[in-house]
Amino acid sequence: MLADSLAVTTIAVTDLEAAREFYGTKLGLKILEETPFTIRVGAGHGSQLGIRKGQPNVGQTVTHFEVDDIDAVVADLTSRGVTFEEYESPKTIDFIATIGPARGAWFKDPSGNVIGVREGPVPGAG
């Protein structure tokens, strides 16, 4: 039954208004629903993120977006005011790390949650 169900990642944030601005404006995700305690945003291919007020999972990647052109995505998000992180492990160069056949980059939301973007073969996608 669950194999046919939509899975929605939920991210805890300390400030819903800052999250609305970040996810809606800076990341350009469509606001699907708002309540006093949550926001639901939509992304590509029918995927969604739930954002709720709570204790963030600071320092860990909480979700990532599969992208076709990571260089273009990093440039676009940087132009919107998103700050990407540099890491020693995996080693990033101009914010992008190569991990096997994939490439990744990471940034933080206003609550400190780490969000990734990934370019490369998607497991099980054909």
C-alpha cells in the first residue's frame, strides 16, 4: 500500500514566516497550503515538502532536490540570495562536490536545516 502513496518530507523550522519567505520566494517553490502551524510547498514531479514549527535538525541534510544542471541551479539560487556551503568532506570546489557518478551542493534554510541539490543518475529511475 505505501509503495503507491505520496511520500512527503517534513522539515521542522523555528520561524514559519522566515521559512515561507525562504522556501516560497528564494527557492521559488509553490505554496500549496498554510495553517497557523504548517506550510506545504510543491516541487517538481508532484513532490512536496511539509514545513512545521518545531526543533530543526541542524547540521544534517534533511532533504535534497534532484536537478539536471547543478551549475545552473547553484548560480540561480545564489543570485536569489541563497548561500551555499563549502566542505572538506566531501570536498567541494565552488560549492559542488563530486560523489561517485553524482555531484552535490548544500545550503541551509533560516533555521539551520541543510538542504541539498544533486545531479546524477537517480537510483531506480529507468
